[in-house]
Amino acid sequence: MLSAMEKLKNLKFVTVFAVAFSMFVDAMSYGVIVPLLPIYSDKILNLSNSLISFFVATYAIGLLVFVPFVNLISKKIGNKHALVLGGFLLILSSLIFPIANSFEVLLFARFLQGASAAITWTCGLSLVAQSVHPQHRSTALATAMVGVSVGHLIGAPVAGFLYELGGLNFPFWGVALFSLISSSLILSMEKNNELFLEKGKYKNFDFVKLSMKNKTLIGLSVIVLLESFMLSYLEPSLSLIASRNFNANSETIGLLFGTQVLALAIFSPIAAKLADKFGKIQIIPFGIFFSGIIFISMSYTQNLSTYFILMGILGVACAFSISPVLSAFADEIDKTEMKGLYHIAYGFLNFIYSLGMILGPSFGFFMNDIFSDQTTYLLIGFILITAAPLFTLFVLWKSNSLPPFATNQPHLVATSKDKPQDFSTFV
């Protein structure tokens, strides 16, 4: 019996599932706060719209500030135990939210949410990338991202239901309970090879210098920035359009964004398989290009049902740009002497993503004072459409994307006695 349990723990899909569940909890905690904002703003603290906007942005600030420290934490205690630390921060945040009696305490709880996300995303994706054979990396990372999609999808509805059931405490206690389960699942995993313990000399700035010499890494970073910018702009903008132009209530707005998230969850594994077959770098521009087409279409949309259709298509387009990027980034790192240091790579991507989360709403705030929503959507659409061929030209038509110290060492899994796990059975 013990032998069977040990074999089960050694299976790679257990690692992927544990990380996916951890990212699911993180995404759910992000969405839980959405239906509770009116409670804090109108009934508890009487906050203005500007203060609420700053509160929402504090998540991205926590992510941005904490990401540079994740490398130090993961090198010290490893990805596995760092994920547990991230779970602890989320539990602490969830326990503070219900008792927050001032705006400053509320900001601190939201900041902790962002700090927890910095650890979860960086170390979780790193753990998957270093545990799974490159042949199946795209599908494994896409499976982990499904956890994010499901978390975003059910976070707000679950929070509303639990609030009606037991008041303000229940939604956050639910997040704390799920986080505790997630941490227990992470602790139950086998001890992984932590390659970065052997390469502790590398710092975050070393990766930045590496990226600046590598056209592929630069191109992928720009794609992540555009994705984050696009989605973070869309969230407040489309919510206001649906509410003001079509009198949509909070439930309808939640379903509108849920359509995009559901399509992303369904098509991410499919996009990952196609990326493995036809090439990740070749697939990514299609997602960015069609995202631009959708933004232009939204600028001319006159009814709510069309927005639902476009949001579903946008979810499909995002699947073709988000999942392949994560795997392509790891593939490119494996061609350098920093091979296997995924915690630094994904920490860098999280830093870029958090910048986009801040730039998106800021861009909207600036543009809305000068131009109409239609003009802004058209502008973003043309930016995305233009970025697709530029990405292809910049990355594929290159003379030398790798620095001279590039090596061809085997992946961690390639030296393991375990057979590579086929994640195509997940979908």
C-alpha cells in the first residue's frame, strides 16, 4: 500500500494538479472581492470610487513589489515550500479582510493577496516546467492555467452566495479553507530536483541581461505585457459600458466576463496541443491578431448579446497567445546556461504582467478624458493587430537569438528514471 502511494506521488500529473489547484485558489481569491466591493464602499467604510480603484490596483502593486523577492525565497527554501508560504500569505489575507475596520487595513490585506500571487504564479509555473518533459510542457502548463480560468469563473458567484448565506466572513473563510487544502496538497508531493540550488550565483538582473540579448525572450515579454494591458483595460471599461449603455446588473456583467474565461479554459489545452504540433512561436501571433480584430469589432457593437459572442471569441484568441507563451519562454531558457531556472524566468514574466495590470487601467483613465470608448477600442485593436506581424518578424527573422554561452544540456526530466508523462490525456 505504501509503495502504491509513493508511486502515485511520483506521477507528474500530481504535480500539475497540485499547482493547478493552487493557482485556482489564487484566482478565486482575486474574484471573491468583486461582489463585496459595494459592501465595503457603501456600508462599512464609505469609500469613494477613486479609493475603490486604488484598492483594486493594490493587488497589482503587491504583485509588482514582491516578485523580485520570490527568486531569493525559492532559492532558499525551494519552489515547493515557497508555494506553501504563498498559501500562508493568502490565508492571512483572508483572515484580515472580514475584520478590516479601516481603509489602511483593507489595503494591507489586498497587498498580501498580490504578494501571495507573486509566489504562487512564479513558483507554481516553475515547478511544472522543471517537472514535466519539454515534449508535454505546453499541455501541462495549459492544464495549470485551466485552474486559473476556473478560479476566475467561480470566484465572484461563490462570494455572492456565501455572503448571502453567512455574511462577510464566509467568503473569506472559504478562501482560507481552500488555501489550507492547497498547501496540504503541495506538502504531500515528492521532493523535486531544485536545479537552481546548484546555480545560486544567478540573480534577477542576470536574467534581465540575458533577455536583452535574446530576441525571442524580448518578443515573448512584449506579448505578456500586451495581454495583461489588454485584459486589465477591458475589465473596468466593458463593465461600465454594459452597465451604462445596456443597464446590465452585476450578475450579467459577471456572466459576460465569465464567457471569456470559460472559453479560455476550454481552448487552452487545445491551443497547447496545436502549439506543440505546429510550433509555439508560430501560433502566438494568431491569438494577438484576432484579439485586435475583436477589440475593433467591440468598438462598433450596439447590443449586449454581440458583446457576449465577442467575449467568447476573445477567450479563444487568448488561449492561443497565453498558454504557448509560458512554454515557449521555458523552452528558450533551456537553450542557455540558465537552463532550469524557471523561478527567475516566470518571476520576470510576472513582473511584466503586473506592469500591464497597472498600465491598462491607467491608459483607460487617460484616454477616456480625451477620446470616446470607440476610439480607444479601435486604437488598442490596431496596436494588437500591428504587434502580431512585428512579433513574427522580430523573433523568427533573426540572425542570432541566443547569446554565445548557449548550451544544450538535458532537461531535468530527461535524466530521471520516470517515463515522461503524457498530459494529452487531460483534455
